[in-house]
Amino acid sequence: MTEKKIRILVAKPGLDSHDRGAKVVARALRDAGMEVIYTGLRQTPEQIVETVLQEDVDVLGLSILSGAHMTHFPKIMNLMKQKDLKDVLVFAGGIIPEEDIEPLQKLGIREIFGPGTPTETVIDFVKKNVQKSR
Amino acid sequence: MTDQEELDKVIKEQERWEETTVPSWLKRHPERKKKFHNISELPIRRLYTPADTKNISYLRDIGFSGEFPFTRGVHATMYRGRLWTMRQFSGFGTAEQTNKRFKYLLKEGETGLSIAFDYPTIMGYDSDDPMSIGEVGRCGVAIASLKDFETLFDGIPLDKVTTSMTINGPAAMLLAMYIAIGDKQGVPYAVLGGTTQNDLLKEFFAQKLCIFPPRPSVKLVTDIVEFCTSNLPRWNPISVSGYHIREAGSNALQELAFTIYDGISYVEAALERGLEVDEFAPRLSFFFASHNDLFEEIAKFRAARRLWARLMKDRFHARKARSMWMRMHVQTSGCTLTANQPLNNIIRVTIQSLAAILGGTQSLHTNSHDEALCLPSEKAVRIALRIQQIIAHESGVPNTIDPVGGSYYVETLTNQLEEKAMDYIDKIDSMGGVYEAIERGFFQKEIADSAYKYQKEIDGNERTLVSVNKYCIEEPECPIELLRVDPAVEEQQISRLEKLRRERNKTKVKQALNKLHDEADKNSNLMPTIIETVKAYATLGEICSVLRGVYGEYKELIVI
């Protein structure tokens, strides 16, 4: 029996238009055999959580480089809770200062990847952690 | 001995060298790699000799600075006369904070201003729009109306500085605000100098900060070109930008080709508007990135100048030399900065700056070493500016024109990049032009493929990045102090905006916005109406919302 493919949503919240990293990660995850959906730019927290629900994904990857993460991420995590999407594995990437990492992890974002992270690290992280929540 | 005999001899001797000296050395000392190539994937030979440049004609292809084809520089004496403009892109928080930063930079020897706007301003939303939550003043300065702009330029005389504005969708509105400040300071139009980026085409496939669809976007671009041509003789209405194409992931060749193609498209739009090429072309300016490969970058700048000059002459039949000038601003490449061991970035920026100056730029921004982590702190931006000042005053590099011109390697690369960029231009022509290429996702796919390839090379250790995949160390904590934008900025900005809405003349605002709505539908130039609207203290969000209603909004074409 073949294993079910991991479904993952890569999302860009807020007005930030730096999508190079998000696209590279999306493609690397796809090349690693996952089903990847990319939202495109400028998604509101509501739109992102709605897509998580509609697409029934196992994983949500958030990318933000504008500095607005402390506004958008808590909102997204709250909505996820409200919609009972606690089982979805969430990670984030972008320009996120050290001191914000712990508060974000407390909200349930499992890992934060900074600039220079190899795509392999992200792939391994997803593979290793998604099993637990599926 | 004739030149031809000498060249034949060189070719013969080179063959001998390859067959004897090199192999015997290689036996004991193999080369570091099987194949050497640059980021544009052009193979790099072991040694360049006159054999490589044998088809280059000095007078036809290289020539003299200040003369066609401008390979060696647009100005006759280059930096022996005036140094490049040291122009640091900056902006964060409120207009007061950025005004303070501007004054600091001018005091430290900066010679031109460059404004970074926050995302709400760039996207044409007011600071209190729901879309703006969390973004106000984060990535640049928040400008919601002329009121904020007045604060931004408080105590900065516009007849003494030139200002570059990284603004695209709302370029006309920000230019209108600049004109309004000039009017208040009593600076005549003829004296106002600066640049609006106003390059909308690259927004659709690179920077992706577009408000309106491509055709109305280019209508507004052309309105600015036309307005500046008749009213602001010292203003660069467009800065055709390769920087964002490169940052989005392209290689040097794609950056060169796509930027030039955007330039061609703006010339065509202005000609269609009925302008004469020699009226507007002298004020077109360009903006490139300077990435890591020193000689590839130098060659890119030289090739860009020559290719543009040739296109202006042959394709558009420009007659004035100035119409063929490619004047450029360069910014060192942000995506090359590393978050690990951030002080190493100072060294990267130094090498990239050297490429820009050896490449003959007119203006330069040096990135700060902390920019993979945050917006630049005051200390970091000062060091970044010092890089330029050290190159300018200590290195001796600016003392002669185009010092690398004539290098067998650089001239060969310059030729290769020009030729291959021309292949891309022919390809896009045959697709039917820039709009068709955008609609097909051609640029988007090219850029995404290059970005992915570059990342794969790093991940696979085929490309070494110091402190990323080699020479990594454990850094227990960040070794530098970071700038944080105070979240209270958003509230301050919103209350300023509320105050403005209470105090301004509401009837005047309404009339101005109604007029704008009527004019936007017509084919007339919108600039005069936008100036009136801005002067009535209509907000940027109100103006853009009127235009969104008329022109529609662009929906991104997603290409991974």
C-alpha cells in the first residue's frame, strides 16, 4: 500500500511581497514528493485558515519578511484553534528576530526557519513531525 | 609583424601552452573544479588572451567614455570629475523618525536621499485600512498624505538635495506630493531633481507590488514621463529596475535582458503617446543589483550601457547622445547577505560596491550588514556609507576611467552578456512583447527556475557561502544590536491620520476625488489632477481607491 502523500499549504500573510523563499521551499517540498499548494501573496489570516480547512492539509508553512509576523501569526494560530485545526503542523520562515521565536512557538508554531536554512532541513522537519500529528 | 601575424602567433602559443605547460602542472595540481562557470551559467575559461577578444573592435565596441557606445561610461571624465552619488535607501516608522535618519545620513556625508516606504504606502492603503494592520512603518516610512510628507521633508531644502523614491503603483501621487513640497518651499520646477522608480512592468513578475493591471499601470507610468518631459527637466520619471528581478532570483543575464526589455516597452509606450524619443529618453534611468561575482557584475553594467545605447540608436533612431546614455543606480544585493556571522556582510558589500564602481555606476546604495535580520540600525548604515567613502577616497579606484576596460576576461564577458541578452530580447519580441510574456508567465518561470537552481547549488555544496554551508560557527547570541520598529508607531500614525481627516476641508477633498474619478476614465494626463487632489490633502488610500474603482485590481498569476 502506498503511503498517503503529505499535503502542505505554503502561505504568504500580510502585504509582504518577498516570495522567493516561499516559492523555493514550495518547490523543494514538491520535489520531495509532497502535494504543495501555494496561496500567492497578500493573504489575510482568515483566507489562509479557510484554505487550510478547504484543502484539508496536514501542514501549514508561513513565510513573512516584512516584520508583521507578531500581528499575523497570532491571529492565524487563534483561528486555527477556533476551527479545531490543532492537528495541522505549522512552521514559519522569514526575517524573524530571535526574541520573537519563543512566543511564537508557545502559540503552536513548531519551528521557525531563518535565512540560510537548507531546504533539506525543512523537508526533514516536515517528514519527521507530520507523522506524529497524522 | 602585422597585428594579424601577432594574433596568429598568440593563438598558436596558447595551444602550445594548453598542450604542454598546463597538463604537466595539472598532473600534480588538479584544478578545484571540473567546470568553472559564473552565475549566468556562462563557462569561464582558464585564461583569457587576445585570441578571445579578436572579434572586438576597439572603436566600434569599446570606444571612449562619454561617447557612443558608452561601454566605458556615460560621462567623459567619469569619477575624476564627480564621484558617484552616495544614496542610502532608508525609511522606517513615522515621518519624524525617517526625517531624523535623513538628516543623520546627510550629516555623515550622504549626497542624495532615497525613500523606503512601508507596505501600506506602496500598496496604496491608508495606515488605518484593515489590510495595513501590523505593517505600518515596518518596512519603510508610513506616508498617508501630504501632511506626512511635509514632516518627512521638514528642514530639508529640495533645491539642495535630489531624492529617489522607490514607489511604483502610487508613483504619481508621491511625485505630486514632492512637487507640492517644492511649491511650499518656493523651489521652481526646473530645479526639482530626483527619481521615481515608476517601473510597473517588473512589478508583475519580480517585486510584485502592483495595484492596477498592466495596461492602466503603464498608462500612469507614461503620464509621469509625459508630465516630467514638459515640466520637470531634472526629474528621472522612471528607474527601470533590474534589482528586484535579481533579488527575486534571476541570474545576471536575465536581470540584464529583462530590465532592458522593460526599458524598450516604456520607450514604445511614450512613442505611442506621441512623444519624440529625444525629448524623453535622456531622462530614463536604470537600477541594477550588484551580486557576488565581481567580474560578471562589472561586465553586466558595461554590457547594459552598450546594449541600451545601440538599441536607442538602431531600434528607436535616437539622435541625441543623451538619449543613448544609460545612467544607473546600483544597490548591493540584499539576498546575498547572511544572517549568520552578520559582520561578514560588510566584506560582501565592499566587493559588490567595487563591482558597481568599476562598472561605472552614477549612484550607489550599500546594504547594511544587519539587513538579513532587520532594517538597518544607525551604526550599521553608517558603516555601509563608510564603505563607499573608503572606496572613493582611499582605494584609488576612481582615479582613472573604466580601469578594467581592455581586460581580455572582462571584454569577453561584456560581449557574451550583451549577445545573450539580445537573444532574450529577440525571444520576447517574437512572443509579442512584454504584456504577452507576463501573461504567459515567461519571466516568472525563468526567475523561479534560477532561484531554485541557485538554492539547490547551495544546498548541494556546489556553491560555497561562507557561514551558510562552510565555515559555520556556533553563535550563542546575535553579535550585533538590532533595530526594532516600535509597534506604537502604528497607533501614532493612525491618530495623525484621524486628525487630518477631522481638520481638512472635506468639500475640497470630495470635489478633488470626484474630479479624479472623471478624469481617470478619459485619456488625458492625470498628473495635474493628482497634484490638485494631493494638495487638497486627500489620502493616498482615498486616491488609490478611486483609481482601483476605475482601473480594477491586478490579480497575481502564480508561477512556482
